[in-house]
Amino acid sequence: MKFDTVIIGGGLAGMACGIRIAEAGRSCAIVSQGQSAIHFSSGSFDLLGRMPDGREVTDPIAGITELEQTSQEHPYAVMGAERCLKYAQRVPELLRTSGISVLGDCRKNHYRVTPMGRSKATWLTIDGYLTEQEPGKLPFEKVCIVNVEGFLDFYPEFIAEEFRKYGVACCFETINFPDLEHIRKNPSEMRSANVARVFDHEKNLDALADKIRKVVPECDAVIVPAIIGINRNDSLGLLKSKIDIPLYLLPTLPPSIPGIKAQQTLQQCFRALGGEYFLGDTVRSADLENGRVKQVYTVNHGNIPFEADHFVLATGSFFSEGLVATPDRIVEPVFGADTVYASSRTEWYTLRFFDKQNYQAFGVKTDSALHVVKEGSSIDNLYCAGAGLVGFHPVQEGCGAGISLLSALYVADQILNSK
Amino acid sequence: MNIQQNTVSENNFEQCIKCTICTVYCPVAAVNPDYPGPKQAGPDGERLRLKRPDFFDSALKYCMNCKRCEVACPSNVRIGDIIQSARIKYGPKRNTSLRNYVLANTDLVGSLATPFAPIVNTAVALKPVRFMMDKVMAIDHRRIFPKYAHGTFTSWYKKHAAEAQAAFPKQVSYFHGCYVNYNNPQLGKDLIRIMNAAGYGVRLLDKEKCCGVALISNGLYNQAKRQAETNLASIRTAVNENDLDVIATSSTCTFTIRDEYPHLLSLKNDDVRDRVELATRYLYRLIQSGKVSFKFKEAEPIRVAYHTPCHMEKMGWSYYSIELLRMIPGVEVIVLDSQCCGIAGTYGFKKENYRTSQDVGEPLFRQIEASGADLVATDCETCKWQIEMSTTKPCENPLTIFASRLA
């Protein structure tokens, strides 16, 4: 099989890169080992929420400019603030044309509300989700939090506890009807995807709307867990049209409906542009010739290799096995690329789970153009994008999605500018 | 003693981090809450079963063995294999249902039916007969049976083709499967036509039995193993003694021989596995290597919608069939979203599964109807039956379409 570009990894970075390459008319294949971490999405995309020292960021680009001076290993610093700004400005359009409608500004963070009701700085949020311009500045005074009876992954009391701190009065409603009774026969799998399928039926949206209408006189807004619209695009619009107070979605614990939807939307967009998406396959080895990658071999395709002029390593971090920890080393399993990590294992982690963990900043060594480095030399047709890069803490800094998207666009541009 | 060697599962179940992505993509869990879902039925349940076998849950029978959970898993856990292995290891040891025996023994039933095909086909289409089968055997009366051919593919081959095929200097072996033998010999003939046009003669294996997929899903494991051993012996003769590749026209037969034999029946096949492949992949490779090209005739433009069968999705090979279709002048190819059609071999024939089966397939049927396609193409025979029964479109193997447009 011969392509212009083969991308290894079908998460946010792989797909953003693939969409850019495919829309420029180049032939592109994505090989992905299973579904990606987008399935745990919050409904928002972060660019930079905090500096490495913990300070809050209000203007992510200003933060990135500072990183350029203070944290030279950070992927944003490697790409440079000017480039980051350029690519950050392109992202909303890329998501929108793919079918994911988002709002936000790379020069000013807004706040998303977590499944626990806390405010977190973020960059872009999918339409329909609850956001705030300042932490705790909620767009209502009395809100009704609706939940589905028996749904395991949404906690109205926790949310209310946070909201009350900001003087918002909360009331609760639970909803139940025969189709929900039906899926409750399997209590352990009463999870967002199964619940959302029920609400893709209009009669069930009607039942939900009826319930909400009953609480209208007492409340000025209503919150519903993100269980609306898994297979249909119009479910949220339909629901909103049936009620006359504002309705906001709040993310649930995984699997995340906005994540599933985003994954499917990006994948469909990539395919519609002529891209080939190979799901459930693992790249197991590569042929290198004269310092270039010639072709890669996968488990499924065996003796038929994927040949290409350009390759992108977007296999992610530890979760997706883009990085593998052995007792004493951090390994990149596809190319055996050079990796950056602390030499003593005791420095890899702390025993306090929620603390900053050093292993999260380990990754694949690259040069400033994000070429992968192997045995000290850059491979000039192999790039790394996304979570496998070195030098950042996606959770503490709130920058995982931004790094995936910006590095993907940077790599795509370099591929498109070459022959 | 190497403790780790004895405690690490072959199916990678320790790698499960409970992310639940598999359950999102399980076609059964989406429509039937009696099924606990792949995470619960697979790695979660395995932990309990390892402790005490009586934690085995009979609801595992609702698993269709589509393997879509494995395709979705980010951690490489062989969830489907864990579930099927648990059924083999902990499930009922004897399968006493006459219905399951009849559905699983495709060779026996096919051999009995083909000589009397016109009568059998008419009979199973009659309402009273279907009603009786429903009541007596629990085969759903709404299910339309595939038609049997009047005479098998192998008997035709021996009489009319063997000699001419042997005359080709280059040869390939063909695992035709039950469907070509008893239901659709034309597909076998189409393959021969294509291979001949490429300069290859088509041989049959010394001895071929049903690949056993239906025996495995109906709990007849010992018989499945015996048939698999027969097939592997014939494949070994073809590959090792005669240096012939073995190709098949059914995605499920191919998948079963390559992956289910070692994973579920514990039969080693590494010495021949790479030489057994789907005919569309074999042809793709020949064409890409530049050794072979085909001449097509001018024909009416048609729009073909390709459906990816579950086992094809698991093998990851739909690309080859789609590319072959795209090579045919006048054929516009639409690729349907890869989703289960619901029949899963014999699963959808069973009365207790009929509703689940049709509910699972519903989104696919809708997409097919909306596609504006003249024809659906797929590499699996049972998907074909399901699509033809549940939509208004005819459905063919890509090779049949390919052959029909050869000059």
C-alpha cells in the first residue's frame, strides 16, 4: 500500500494532522490501535490553563510566550509562540468544518464546569456545554439539575455543593420511563452511551422536555448530563426547542458522549476527504533506509507494508502504548526512537497520586521541527505529534488538547510544504 | 516454577483498564440489556471465573463473537476471545439442542439439501413450514433461509473444471467454504474466472470441511476441532508440499482458519497462517506488484455500497476489497460505516435472538436504503442474507461484481 503520508495513531493529533493532509489532496492513511482517549473528553479543548509552576493563565498565548523563555523543552516553546498563535487560530475553523462546533479564544481562557461542578480554565468548548467567563460566574441564579434514575456517572449533589458556594440555588429532578427501565436491566452498564441511545428517540426527548417544563416556574435554567445526541446531530436542538428556559449540558464521567461524537465526526471528515482509516491495527516494525523511513509493517497487514513519503508518529503516551515503561527505561515501541526520561526510576513518580508526576513529561526526543530522533540523528521524514512529545504535564498545565492540535498542524504544514 | 508464565492470560486481560470503550462499540449491549456487555462478560468476569468457575454467566451466549470490542480496545485486550474461551471452558459441555446441531452442521445439512434443492427451497419458504420450524426448533419464522444450489460446487468442479485448471502453469489453492459449495457455486466459478484471467489455475484442497465457525458458536467444540485439524492438514499439504497459497472468498472462513483456530481451538497454525488469505487481498497484491492486470468490458455505470463484515473489520482487510471494486471502470464505490448487520452467522436464525439481530442491523439497513446504491457488496455470506432480507437492495461478493465486468 502506498500513500503520501502514513500517520500512526488515530487520536486527536493523528486525525487533525490527517484531515489537514487529506484536505490538501494528498493521500493519507491513519493506523490506529483501537479507539482513542478522545472518548474521555470533557467537551472542551484546553490550550494552556496553568504555568508549570502552578500560576493560572488567562491569556494562553502570553503564557506560551513566557514558556519560550522559561521551559525550552516544552512543545509550545519548541514550536515557538508565533507559530502556536498561527495554528491556534486555525483550530476552531478546522473543528467547525469537520462538524464540531466550538466557541473560545486563544487569547483569553474561559471556564468549563467539570462533572464535579468545579471550574477549570479552557480554550474551546463544544456548543451546548455550560461555560463561565470567570470562575463561579454562573449564568443563572436558580438551576434545576436533572439526572436519569440509576445513571452511574453523574453526581448532581456534588455539582450543587459547588454551585451553592457561588450563591446559586439548586434543585433536583430525576427522570424515569419505560425505555430507561429497559436498559436498567443491566445496572452495571447503565453508562452514558447506553443512556444516550435512549434519548436519540424523540418520544424520550419529549418525556424529558415534559419533566423540565414542570420545573420551569421555579428555575431560570436547567442542567442535563451529556447524554443527548450520540447517533443524531439534532437531538440537543430538538430538546432545546421543546422548552423555554436555557438548557446546559455538563460532562459526565467516561465514556464521554461529546468525546465519542468528536471522534466519530473527525473520523468521518477524514474519510470523506479520501483518507483511509485503519482501526484496530498495530504498527509493529519499520524499514529505515538512508536515514529515512521507507515503510512500516502492521499486525493485520503482515507482508503488505504501508509505504509512504512521510510518516507521523502520533501514538500518544502510556495509555495508548505510544510509550512503554520497562523497569528501567522508557521505550517508544514502533521505531525504537530516542526517549527523554529521568535516569533513576525513583524520580519517575511520587506516591501522591494527584501530584505532578514526572513520568507524564517523558516522551519521544525530537528536533525543533518535531522530527523524531533515533540514535542521536533526526529522521527527516518522520515527525512526532501529540501526547508522545516531551516536556509537558497535560493534566496540571491543562494543555493536552492544545499540544495535540498545534503540533499536528505544525507537522502537517511541514509535510505539505515539502515535495 | 515461573509464576508469571502461569498467571498471565493469553488474551491479555490484565491490560484492561476498565475504560468501557468496548461496551460503547458492542452492537449487542446497545440493544439487548440482558447481555452484560463485553467489559463485564470479558475481562471483569474472567477475574471472577478464575477464582470460581461457577461465576460463569450464561448470558455470555448473547455475545455474537463479532470482535468489534477488540477492534475498539485501546489496550489490545482480546475481549472477544476471552468471552468465547470462557464459553468453551466453563459453559455447557454438551450441546443437546437439535436446532443448534442443525444450524451448526452446515456440511451435513448442505449435503442432504443440495440434491433436492428445488424441493427444499420451496419448502422452507412456505409459511406452515416456517411456522413449524419456529415452534419445534426455535428457528425464527421471520428469518428467510438462503437458497440451496442444485448440485454442489465441488461436484461441478470435478466434472467440468478440474482438468482445465490443472493445465495452468501457476496455481493457487481455494478454500471454497460451505456457502460456495452448497448455496452459491457461482461465486466459486467467478473466482476461477478471475484467477484464470490472471493466469492462475484454481485447485481445491485434498479434503475440505466446514471451517467450523458455526460449530464453535453453537458449542460443538470437539467437532469444530476435528474439522479444523482436517482443514489444517489439507492446508499444510497445499502450502508445504505443493508450495501453493490458499485463498478463500469468505471473510469469516478466512478469519476462523487464521485466528480462531489458534485462539479458541488451541491449534497451532503459524507455519501456514500467512499463506492463507482472502482472495481480494491476494488479487490486490498481484495487481500492485505489476504482474497482473485485468481488462474490463464497457458496461452500465453502477453505484456499489461496500459493507464491512465484522470479521473483515477485525482482520482490517476491507481496504483490499474496496480497492478492487474501485479498479472496475463504471463502478462508483460508497463505503458504508463499518457496523454489524446483526445476523452473526447462525445467531440471527435463533428465535431468542431475532429481535436483537434486526435491532442491531437497523442503522446499517437505514444507511443502505439512503445510499442510493444499486447494489451492496460484502465479503461475508451471512451479511449478504441479512442485507437482502432486511433491505430492498441485492448484495453480492465483490468478486462476483469484478468477474461480471471482466472483458
